[in-house]
Amino acid sequence: MKKGRAVVLVIAATAAIAAAWMANSIVSRPPEVQEVEKTVGATDVLVASKDINLGDSVDAADFKWQQWPVEGVTPGLITRESQPDAPSELSGAVARAPFIAGEPIKDQKLIKISEGGVMAAILPRGMRAVSTPIQEETAAGGFILPNDRVDVILSHKQQVGRKDQMVSEAILRNVRVLAIGQALENNDGEKSVSGKTATLELSPRQAEVLMLAQSIGEISLSLRSLADAQTNGESAAPIGDDGSSTVKLLKYGVPSRAFGIN
């Protein structure tokens, strides 16, 4: 065999072996699988980004968009497709009912201050909102703000013999102020609120006491310190050692007259 032909055969054999090895590698290699995440049949629904309590004022940060199965979108849910600006539109509303984080937001569970019904939404069960006229000099100089706690003081001119005597007594203690005038909350940095009325959170019995006191004399509000305004401490109830629901008028510290509410 000639030398040239032998070289050609060697090269051909080497090429054949290399081709066989490459073919075997290609055949035995597992196919590459590309995973593509794709949500089918979903839409963005507005949900609470955190727990929202009854009566809380909400803003845009309290909401977020979350993907929701299309078949699970029921009437009343807010979708990005139908209301893309819903978070900003609902900012400033008051929660009529509590939400837990991740719960879908519904319009009927929120109310805007301009729509009315806010006071009823923020009142705890069993409590009443009662307004009483105030003046700056009888309301801590205007420094009483919504959500502060106050004592209610009755001042009355009583005739004793031929002289008029002024008597005063705190008839309710540690009651929550719901609003001053039309202000339900103080703006950021606001240190005083002016208004001609104060709306207080009272029980039905306390409301009766306040109504009676308004017919007797002048009502003043005494602002309580934050240090002693804890609701789990002193009860917001009419004063009276005997536990009765009466308004007692004092003359120099001695009871001179009592007005019952029964």
C-alpha cells in the first residue's frame, strides 16, 4: 500500500470516529426545557396592604394591587382595569368595617368624609355622639383636639335666699372628644382647633346627664393630660358617691340640690 493512501485512510478513520462521538453526544444529551411563567386568567384587584381597623382614616399606602383569578372577581371588588386610580381616589376615606391585610377592598366598606355618615362609622358599638356648645374660654383656649379626653364641668347660678351663688361640678370624666366643630381630625402640625360645638362620645346614660346639664347651666370642658387619659383607668361616668345618675350642685363643697334623670 502506498504511503499516501495509508495517510488518507487514517485521516478518514479519525474523522469517522470523531463524527460518531459527536453524534452520540448529541443523541444522549437531555433536551433543554425552558420554563416561562405566565399567569392565565388573572387580573389585578385592590386589597389592603395592612390591617385596617374600624374608623381608621386610610390613604394610598394602605392599599396595593394583587393578582386575582378572573373567575374569583365578584361584584363589588375594585380592579385596576376598571378603576386604575382607586388608591388615590379612596385616600382620606374612613373604614366602616375592619380589613385584614390582603383582603379585597370594597367601596361599601369605606366612606368619604364628604359623603356623610362618618360619625356613625367611627362610633363604637353602644356609644352615642352628643354635641354641646362651647366657647374658646370654656374649651381650654381652643387647644382641645379631636381624640383628646376631657372632663365635663357644669357651672350654674343658684339662688340662695336673696343672693345668687355660682356652683360647679365635674359631671362626666375622661370622655373622648369626637370632633370640634366640623373637624374630625387635626391636620398635621395643627396645635389648636376652633369651633362652636364639641361632639363627645358618651354612653346613653351619660348623654342624658349631659342634656340635663345643658338645660341647667353652662358647660365647660377640662382637657386631661395624656398621662391620665387611659380608657382602662377612670370610667367616663357621672360623678356621685352613691352611684346614682344625678347632677349634684355644690355650695362651698356641700350638696345643695340634686337633679335626677329618671
